[in-house]
Amino acid sequence: MSAALSFTAVEHQRRGKGFWATFLPPFLWMAGFYLVPLAVLLSLAFQKHEYVHIIQEFTWENFATALSPAYRPALIRTLYVASAVTLVDMVIALPAAYFLAFHAGRWKTLLTVLILLPLWSSYLVRVFAWRIILGKAGILNWVLIKAGILDAPSPMFVYNLFSMGLTLCYIWLPFMILPLVTAFERLPRNLLEASSDLGADGFATFRRVTLPLVMPGLLAGSLSVFSLTSGDYLTPALIGGPGDSLVGNIIAGQFGVASNYPLGSAISALVLAVLFVLMAILAKKRVLESF
Amino acid sequence: MRQSRTTKWILGFYTLGVFLFMHIPLAVIVLFSFSDKRVLALPIRGWTLDWYRQMLEDERLYTGLFNSLKVASTATLLATFLGTLGAFAVMRWKFFGRNVFRSAVVIPILLPGIVTGVAMLSFFGTAGIPLGLATVIIGHATFGFPVVFNMVNARLARLPRSLEEASADLGATPAQTFRRVIFPSIRSAIIAGALLAFTLSFDEIVVTIFLTGKDNTLPMEIYSRLRFGMTPEINAAVTAILTASAVLVLLSTWFSRKA
């Protein structure tokens, strides 16, 4: 092990046993258990499917089916639901993360733990909690009736795009707040003081100094939330309406009941393509390093 | 930073609202775990600990919990080992494709779980590897790895090189330098990464659905019951887990502050 961990300046240039001992295990794991599976998935996308058999014959058919009117609406819905959820979480998270980093004082540790707390319960149960809140016999209806706003319980709060969007915003919010808190904490305070000494008001300082400096964190959080939302299929299944399925539901269906791996792979490949384009854009802004 | 008191108060109230939004669903879960009705609706007329008794007698919940702990701890160990090594490799040596490697490493946490799940499912199917807890562990370790990698990598990047050089100049062997200089300064990053990897694995369901065989993890067990609706017993189980992890983390924060 000691060879792997030699840290003299010379070694930085000269790769020896140490390099291979530290580099190979993670590299082989990633290649074998991640890149190869992705390659298998992509190759399936170009194979023919008849009944339950996969025929090894090159075809674009699966992509044509994936983009056909049967599946296109779900793809488009996923794009705009994921974008909307990302935007809403950004608006929710920015001020809260700012407050946490600058004004929380001795409460900061506790509040940071509180952001993580939901992650230790259960994703499924938290989604279900919204059904208890928004359902027809739910807490919201009970409160509205007690307050005299509603006469009878209304089913309008659940099993639709609204309840799905709200729950998605809720579920993935910690993944927006956490990188933002880190970004605000790393902000050099003296720059903010300099800006204010030079006569900038609070808003100008925020827009021209703070925001550009936390941008990598903000974009990192956004990429996470966008990606997590666009791959979520249990939330739409548990709390969305019957017509609100996202692309994840379709992929899960093709790898489950429908057992059409090639079509499922082609749709996954489309999701991958969108995310890779986003990543390539963000990689230029050095966002990938701020996760 | 001279901000007016008003701005501070507005920000404070806004943050309070955000925290309420984040915790009201948890409060709902905890609340209904003590309600003596089976129906999860207000008003709650009586209180009971019955659901906790039922939970403690539920064999299948134990099996799920045990499997989840097994998966999460094994996957976390693997992820911590791989992530720490990878972070060292990237930080210490210049090699062809280093930047590509560094960006590619984070892909498993950036791509949605469902893609990871179906890709691995296709791969294991093609390779003829039977599904089970072992394949779930492989899946979880793969997305835990970048979590640890990022934490350790960020910490190493801020570690001044001069510390190691000083240690070497003073006659320490590389092993001694690692043990007494490097490791103490990255220890908390490794622990933080491992904790996060464990957290994500313990509650993971999307990848697990595709990669598990007959064995259920706790989230899978909850999922199979949710099809028939939520039961107060599940609320009790989730409340118990929540309390246990909150106590553990608060204790560890308290201890690390004392240390």
C-alpha cells in the first residue's frame, strides 16, 4: 500500500506502481459495471424485437417507435415537468441556502442536518405522505372545510399534474439546497465587503458578485434535480394522474410488463442523449467538479 | 455585508417556510404512526403504540431491514474504497485522459437511477449473472463511488502540497506521511462521503427494483405493501428509522465537535 501513497513532488510526473494501484480498481469497476452495461443498453436499442425475442439485426425502428405519437407526449411532458421542477426548486432553494450560509449562526449545523433528515426516512413513504395531505379525505381538505373555505372535500388536489409536480419539487429539493449551501459557504466574504465598499447596494452585489460565484453550485444542483426528476417513475405512478406518466414510466414498462428491451433501450438512449448534451454544456463551466 | 434588518427577517421567514415544506410530510408520517385508527385521515381521536408493537413483531420488516443494512454497508465499503483511491489517482498523477476520467466518474450520480437500473439489468441478463442482493450491491456501489470520490477529491484539492513536502523533508516515509498528515485531514471527507453513500443506498428503490431477485430490501418491502395502501405500521417503522438515524447523526456531530 505504501507505494500507492508516495507523495513526493517527483512522483507527480513519474507514474509507477502507485498510479496503477490507485487508478486501476476504480477504473476497472467503472468500466466493467457501468460503461459496459451502458454499451449493452445502447446496442439493444439498435436490435430488432419480435414478440418476446430480441433479434440481432441492426435497425432504427425502435427510435422511430420511441418518437411516434404513442410515446412522444410523455417525452415532451418529461422535458417540461423536469424543467419546471428545476426552476421551482431553484427559487425555493436560493434564498434558503443564502440564509443558512450567512445568517443561521449557531443554528447552521442543526439546519443542515434538517435538510438531510428527509433522506433518512423513506422516499416512498414521503411520496405517500403527500397523498395523505392532498387526498380527498386528506389533511388539506380537512383544514379547508374547518376554515369554511370548502363545503365538501374536493378531489382536485391529488392525482394530477399539480400533485405530481409538487411532490417532485419536494422530493428532490435537498439535492438543490445542499450544493448551494456549500457554494455560499465557499464564497470569499471579503469580495462581498469590497463590493459594498465600492458602493454597490445589496441587490447589485448579489447579482454581480454573489450569483456568478455560486453559479457552479446552482447549476450542479439544477442538473441533479433535472436528472432525478426526468428519471423518476414512482412519484408519477403513486401521485400523478392516469395521463401524467413520464418517460421513466415508459422505460420501466418496457423493461417490465411489456418486456420490449429494445424499445425501452431506445427511449433510455434518448434520455441519455438529452442529459449528455446538458452535461457537455455544463462541463465547460466546470460544474461537474462541484458536486 | 451590510444588509438591512428587514431583508434578514424576510429571508428568515422565507427559510422557515422552506423548512416547513420540507418537514410537514415527515410530521404527518410521525403523527399517524400514533393514531389508533387504521384510516390515515384527520381528525385523530385516540392515540396508541399498537403499530409499534405490530412493527416489532413483523418478521418480513426485519428481513427487509437486515437485507437493506447488508446491502448498504457492503456497497458503502466498496464505494469508499473505490472513491478514495480514484480521488488519489486523479489528484496525484497526470495521465492521459485524466479530465475525461474525472468527468466520467460522476456520471452514475448524474444519470437517473432508472437508466442505471435497466442498463445493469440488460448487462447482467446478457452476461448470465443471476439477480440477487449481490447485483443490488454492485448497483449501489456504482453510484456510491462518485459520491465518495467527489467529497475526497474536493478535500484533497484544498490540501496544501507543502504539508506533505514538509513531512518528507522531516524524514517521514510516504506511509508515515499518509497516516499522520494526509489521512487526518481527509478523514472527515471520507466519513461524510461514506455517510451519504450509505444514506442513498439504504433508501434506494429504483435501481433495486431492476436488480433484485427474491430478496427484498426494506424499501422494496414497503413498496410491495404500498400497492394495497399505506398502513400505520409502515409509518411506525419509518418513524423508528428516522429517529435512530437522527440520533446517530446528532451524536456524531456532537462528538466531532468535542474532538
